[in-house]
Amino acid sequence: MRMLHTMLRVADLDKSIAFYTDVMGMKLLRKSDNEQYRYTLAFVGYGDESEQAVLELTWNWDTDSYDMGNAYGHVAFAVTDIYAMCDAIKARGGDVYREPGPVKGGSTVIAFVRDPDGYAIELIETGS
């Protein structure tokens, strides 16, 4: 058994795809429209879906905002150089709202980024 994907509902699909591809460096793997039920799915990731988990971005055509509630935490990504990654994210217009530094009570270096819909993304430095 393996994890396939995490689904996030997004208000502006083009803006979200641009964020995950241009700012976070993912690839748009596939995209499909469902005209009958008025939604579009876009799958983004760092590699092929057959090899690793990806993000499913769901855009419901008739919805322009969502209430995140208090249950969602974050999606986490491993990075080899967190400082360079955060600099690149900021240079591309991304929101690094928690600068790189040690996690409270530990030594692992983390940072947090926010996507266009406000979803939190944790970056965890893992070295080479």
C-alpha cells in the first residue's frame, strides 16, 4: 500500500497551478474537466504518480472561496537547502511566513510557505 495524493480545493485553478509549478517547482502532470458536474482536477508533483504521492488541485467552477476550518494542518516537503529554496520562493512572489530556522525544542530546520488559497506548506531541510 502507498499514499497516492492529497486533494486541496482551490478558488483559482490557474493561480494555484502557477504557484505549485512556477514557485514550488512541481510539474503539471495531468488536468481534466468534468462538464456535467462542473469541476476541474489538476494533478501536480515532483515526479510521476506511479512513483510518488502528488497533489490533486480541485476547482469547483461555481465556488470562489472555502472555509478552511481548524482541522487542516499542512503539507510537508523535504528540501536539501531550505535557505536557497525560501529565497527562490520569495523571488518568485511566494509567501514565506515562517523563515527557516530550528523547530521549537529541536534542531531540525523548517520553514512555512502559504499557497494562494492560504494552505500551509512546511519545508523540512533534509540535507543531501
